[in-house]
Amino acid sequence: MTRDLSTNMARHARGVRLSLIVGFLLLACAAFAAVVVAVTSAGAERWAAHSLEVRRVQAVMFSALQDAETAQRGYLLTNDPAYLRPYEQARRNLPGLKRQMRDLVADNPAQRERLTVLEQAIDTKMTELDLTVAAARAGHADAAIDRLKSNAGKAIMDRVRVLSQAFETAEADLLARRQAVVATQRSLLIGVIVLAVVAAALLAFAMVRETRGHARELAERNRALETEIAQRERAEAQLRQAQKMEALGQLTGGVAHDFNNMLAIIVGNLDMLIRRLSGQEKLLSLAENALSGANRAAALTKGLLAFSRQQPLDPRPTDVNKCVADMSELLRRALGENIAVETVLAGGLWRAFVDTPQLESAILNLAVNARDAMAENARSRRLTIETSNAFLDKAYADAHDEVVAGQFVLVAITDTGSGMSPDVMERAFDPFFTTKRLGEGTGLGLSQVHGFLKQSRGHIKLYSELGVGTTVKLYLPRDTRGLTVDEPIAPRTIVANGETFTVLIAEDDPGVRTFAVSAARELGYKVIEADGAAVALERLGQHSEVDVLLTDVVMPGFNGRQLVDAALTLRPDLKIIYMTGYTRNAIVHNGTLDAGTRLLTKPFTLEQLHRELRDALSGE
């Protein structure tokens, strides 16, 4: 016994030492990866600064050449030597700028080649300027002006402009590629750090657990009954931990599912109640207010689920006035009591063709930015949202990249904040650029709005003045497709027409099942109910007259999809309608509903149930 005990203790000590060594190595790996991340980030910053310097010098070169051309024309027209100062300054500065640029792109053969071509074009332009200036100085001003009117100099300048733009674009692309590589490396290294730290933590946890187990084994070696009890307790603790982790894994979907089940009960029963309160105006008003609140809660849940799936844009004909009006109360709550929110909605406003939730998100983003800008203005804090029809002509489109001339719906958001300087306005749409203090903003708000407008084939324009405020104008494309805007449909009297049909309803939630059964009977259908898949299959075998199976998707045991597969084996002609608030991929894959699937989304009203049952039975 003593020898075995000594052997176990020695083995345990060796295991502890080995665990400590492995844990130290893992933490060392994490520390090394952290250092590499820091070095990589510093390198990325140096490359960004290098690219910015290249683009700055290139811009100075081009500006100097433009100033020289302007000076030449002024001198030829006035014969005043004072106009030649920018020209003379360009002649002095351009050689140094070209040397500086060559040094900056010395490590990039492709950019060196582009720079060589650009320098040749610049030299050609300067030669043309020299000839005309020399001719004018020699008294041959008419010949110089004739040469100017030949547009030969303009053609050279246009070539310089094109080459400069190509050079700048190539430098920007190079920076983007370098930053992408650095971002990938950084992500990998951060992953290594996380894995190393997690592995070290798991190893420490395993080591502590082993030590405790070993101590317990040594202390209770001769007490078999107590050891058995302790092992049973540990097994139960492990089971509880596993169940807790499973519950956390299903939290997101489970909450949405349960919340929509509750909303299904509330919305459905309120809808049926409203239809029975005809003539009782006070009670009807209370019920309608409750239904409106429940519908807003349902819309919120659907919006949160859609946001979590990162859905692409879904543009539709949109009444922008209604969108802004519906958001007014939300904005007042979000911005606080100290900021006055005013809306000026134009009459006869065109419809826009945009993704309405994304438009609302853009307006909210801009409103939050305006709130932050007005934080230091204690006198007047006012946010104004205006709508109007707008037309951007060809001249405006030519002056602004990626703008197509045409008709737009304008949404202008104006604040009375601190305003922006010209330097800040130039970078306002740059990702991660922010003037807020550290931790107060990511710098992605305006860039996200800009990306949304760009993807929607719209346009965004900034106007700002320091100490006065800022106006952001969103130009939304006008809807020209002639489609109707989705409007809420007022409840209408439903004629019960299901007397000859039988519906089998499978729903595990008693409240939802009770409402669904009552609603189907209200419509005149014969109803058979089941509280789960097994009972539903049993009832289906007993009742051959069942025409439609209305089943929940998420149920304990067999889910709705498995129930349908088994039911169709018994009854291939059976009509199927799913109802759910959260699918858990049972019938939805990759964000797309399975082909041929009828889905009734919780919460639903009597009219929606009527429409689905009618369409299913008629084959529409």
C-alpha cells in the first residue's frame, strides 16, 4: 500500500511539473505572438505614413505644374512679369520634388516606371511653358498666344493629369494590399494568442482538477462508500455544466423563439378580440393600442434577427416621409430631452427605391453623430430633418465622381453643433477616422452611411461651418418602377369558408396552440390538435379526413421538419404549413427558405392564417 502510494505521489508530481512547463511554453508563445502583433502594427503604420507621403509629394508636384501653367497664361495675357512668380517657383522646386519622389518609390519597380513616364510628361509640359514664355519675353507674344490656342499644351496637361491619377491610384492600391496582408497576419497572430491562452487556462484547470482528484483519492482511499458518493457528485456536476453550456449555445435562437411564441399569443388573441369589440369604442381603442405595441415588439424582434444574419440590401419603393415621421419619436428618445428634433416633410415627395431598414439605420447614425457634435453647445441644440425632391444635373455629376445625373429624393439632416474644418471634411468618410476621444467612437458611422448610399446608387454631400453646424444631404434614387408601397392592411371581415376542410395543428406551446385552434375554428375549419410530433402522427393515422397540417418548427423531440417528412410518407397529398418565430435551420438554409415551403411567421393574425390556409388548399 505504501509503495503504491509513493508511486502515485511521484507520478502526480511529474505530471504537475510537466503541466507547469507546458503552461509556461504556451504563455511564452502568447507573449511572442503579442510582440509580433505590435511589431506588425507598427510596420503597417509606417507603410501608411510612407504612402501618404508619396501621395502628398505627388500632389505637390501636380499643383506646382498647374500653378506654372496658370502663371504662363497670365503672363501671356497681361505681359506682367509678376505673373511669372509661380512659374519660376515651379522651375526651382520641381527638380527637388522629383528627386524626393524617386527616393520614396525606390523600393517599388512598378511605381518607378510610372514615375519615369510621369516625369517625362512633366518635363514636356515645362518645355512647352518655357518656349511660350521665352517667345513672349523676346517680343513674340502673338506667336506664343497662337501656340497656346493650339491646345497642344492642354493635351500635355491632360496627359500629366491622367498619369498622376494612375500613379496615385496605384499607390492607394498598394497600401490597401499591404494593409490587407498585415490585417491577415494580425488576425492569425491574435488567434494564436487566444488559442495559447485558452490552452494554458484549460491546462491549468485540468491540473487543478487532477490535483484535487488526487488529494481526494488519497484522503478517501480506505472509505469506499464516501469515494462512490464523491464520484457521483462530480458526475452530476459535470452533467449540470454540460447542460448549462448547451443552454448558452441555444440562447440567441431560444430567446427569439420564445419571445415570438409569447407575441403570437398576444397578437393573435388581440386580433380576435378587436374583431369582437365592434361598437365598443373605448375597449376597442385600448385593444388596438395594445396590438400596436405588440406589433412594434414583433417588428423589433424581426429586425434583430435580420441584423444578426447580415442580410444584403433589399431595396423597395419607400415612402421617405413616412419613414422619417415613424423615426421621429425614436430619435427623440435616443437623443435625449436636451435636443429638439424638427422634421420638415415636403408635399408631393417622390418615392425612393432603397432598403428601408438601412435608410433608418443611416438616419439614426447621422443623428447620433449630430448629438455628439452638439454636446458642447449649451445654447441651441436642434436637429432638423428635411425631405424634398431633387435633381442633379450633368454639370454636377461631371464634377462629382460616381454621381449619375437624374432625379433623387433628398433627406437633409442639419445640426447646430461645432461644425467641421475643411481638413476634417476631407477625411470624414474615411473608415476609422474620428475626431472623438478614445473609446467614444469607432469612426465607422459616416463611412457606413457613405457605403450604403453608394451601393444604393445614391449620393451623399457634406456642408459644414465651424461654430455654426453641419448638414448631411442624402440623395436617394427615385423609384421609377411604379410598384406599390407596402401599406398596413386594415382588418376586414373574414367569411368562414372552411366547413369542408380539416386542419391538424401541432404546437407544443399551450398558449400558441390554443390561439391557433380558436382562430382556425373561427374561420370555420374542423380542427384536430396535438401537443407534439408523436401525437400529431398518431392523430394523422386516426383521421384520414385531415387536409392540412399546420405545425410549429421548433418542438421537443421531433422538430417540425421531421414531423412533415414522416407525415408525407403516410399522406403524400397532405398540405403543409409551417409556423415559427425561429427556424434553427430546420427549413431555412443559408438565409433562404427551402423551395415549396409555406411559412407563417409568429406572431400572426387571423387574417394571415386565413390567407395561408386558403392558398394552401387552393394550390396558390
